[in-house]
Amino acid sequence: MVAWSDYKSEAKVRGALALELYVAQSTPAKDPQDVKAALPDHLAYQATLEAAGQLAFAGPMSDETGAHMQGMGLIIYRADSLEAARTLAENDPMHQSGARQFTLRRWMINEGSLNLAVGLSTKTVSLT
């Protein structure tokens, strides 16, 4: 097994991006009504993190078939450390209330792309 810091250094030497983000997999821990009750505060918290640049992506996930929502969510944080990301996840009202629980992992982004189109005259923005 390779230490995380060694892996990150080696990835950068190879020319990979080696952008370190933190992924929380959030799963229901209580009844659906408890999750629903915590939802407004959870969404407000995520909006605050997004505005502060600490939330990269977040949203619900389907089951393996892609046909049904299973209650699992994925939250990707920008933070200085795993400990800082853990604090962000722990402070989420959804997790504080016990309605959901989470697991947290480091995620190194090496490849991929995002496309952003800005229509100046139409005042539109598109992300793909």
C-alpha cells in the first residue's frame, strides 16, 4: 500500500492534476420523515459552503439500475485536509441531527474535463 502523500507526489511527477478533494457518502440513518425535516437546513448549509468555495458538488444518487432514488447522497468538499473536510461533514445539519450518517474519503482528481459556455449576448451559462 502506498502512502497518500507519496501517491500524490508521484501523480504530479507523471503530469497528473493530483487535485485532492474529499468525498462524503451520505446514507439515511433514520426514517424518511427525519431526513425530510432536516432538508431545509441541510440545503441552506450547502449553499453557504458553495458560496465559500468549500462545496464542489453534491446531490442524490440512484440505485444500481439507475431507475430509482435510493436515499444515498454524494457530497464533494474542497478542504485543506481530511480533518477539515470531516468538520464540514459533521457540521451538516443532516448529519448533526442523526437523520443521515456519512463516510468520508480522500479523492484525487487526475483526469477529466468540465466545459463551461458563457453566452455574452444571451446572458446564459452552460456547464457540461
